[in-house]
Amino acid sequence: MTYLHKDISGNVIDLEVGKAVCIGRNYMDHINELGNAVPTSPLLFMKPKTAFCDFSSPFPIPQHQGECHNELEIALLLKSKLTNASSNDVLAAIWGVGLGLDLTLRDVQQSLKEKGQPWERAKAFDDSCPVSNFVPIEQFSDLQDLHFWLDINGERRQTGHTALMLTNIVDMLCVMSRAFTLLPGDVVLTGTPKGVGPLCVGDHIDASLVDFMTLSTSVIKE
Ligand code: ZN
């Protein structure tokens, strides 16, 4: 089914679906769990629009490519263009806030890392970016005080608090917009806290952007 951006009531938002721009290694606890180095400048990567699917509906994971890991992240939907943005400009460019899963083929990524190759095969495959409906930005007083969590089969796997980001949302959007233009309909994924691990077909998933939304879904075969 073709993915469309939707608001919290399930109405389609009039923004063309664009790309996902993502930041890696933005929470210290996740850097430590994978034994990665702390980046000296933000680590950025992208997913194409074919990566998007609806997080609140059952979503598929690739088979026979090793472990496919959950990375629950705060997702930002953009409503205006950002190029070389300054910190005064960026908040006005956000349509709303939701949840995204940066699905990652961890074994594939490990082998790409060892060869010094780009990560697209591990992170940009079809349906690698389930995203929730979006809550309008007007409903948030502080984007750096959002709590979120992910349960797999009733057990808490991830808890996050945006206060713990290494690069905050305003700085992140500035840095991204200097690397490549962000367009209306693009989605920014803001990094995962610790608790990444393998997903299996049949897993039941609950995820929450605390005080704003909770969703229930499951993992299905491709
Ligand atoms: Zn991620």
C-alpha cells in the first residue's frame, strides 16, 4: 500500500512524501551498547521515499539477511524547505512530531562498516522506515523534553528522552540543511536510544510518544 503522511486523526496531510534524513549515534547509551566511537560531527544518512510505510499497520522485515533491528526514534515531518538554515528558522519548518522505526539489517551493516562501504543496503531497503501519524507541532512546548518507549511482546525494549540527544533538534536541522536541502514532506529521524535488538516475524509491538500517542502493531513476512 502506498504510504501517505497522516495526522493524528488519520487524515492525509497535504505534503508530498519525500526522503528520510537520519542522524546516527545521537544518544550516548546507544553508542556504548554497540561499542561505536562518539562522532566528532553528526553522522548523517538518508532513506528514499520507498522506505516509508505505516508504523501503525503490520509491517514486513527482510528475510535471510541476518538480524533486522528495531531503532525507535522521534520523527519530525517538515512543511517547508530548509537550505543552510539558521537556528531561528528551523522550528517554523516542522509540521509535526511522530515516531519512526529506523529498521537496520545489523549483520549487513556490520559487514559494510568493516569494508568501509555506505550503509544503504542495511538501512534504505523498501519498508525500512515505518512512521506513525504526526501530532501538530503546536501541541508541543519543548521538543527536548519528550519521552518515548518501545515494547516487544509486552517487554520494554527501549526508553528514550529527547533531553539526552547529543545534537539537539534545532542544531540537527541546521547541520542537515547545510549538507543537503530539506523539502516539505521530508521526515527527519533523530537517533535511537539504547535497546536495539532483533525483530522476528510475529512479534507484537507497542510504541508510545508519551502523552501524545501510543500505537500497536506487528511484524509480518515480506
Ligand atoms: Zn537510527
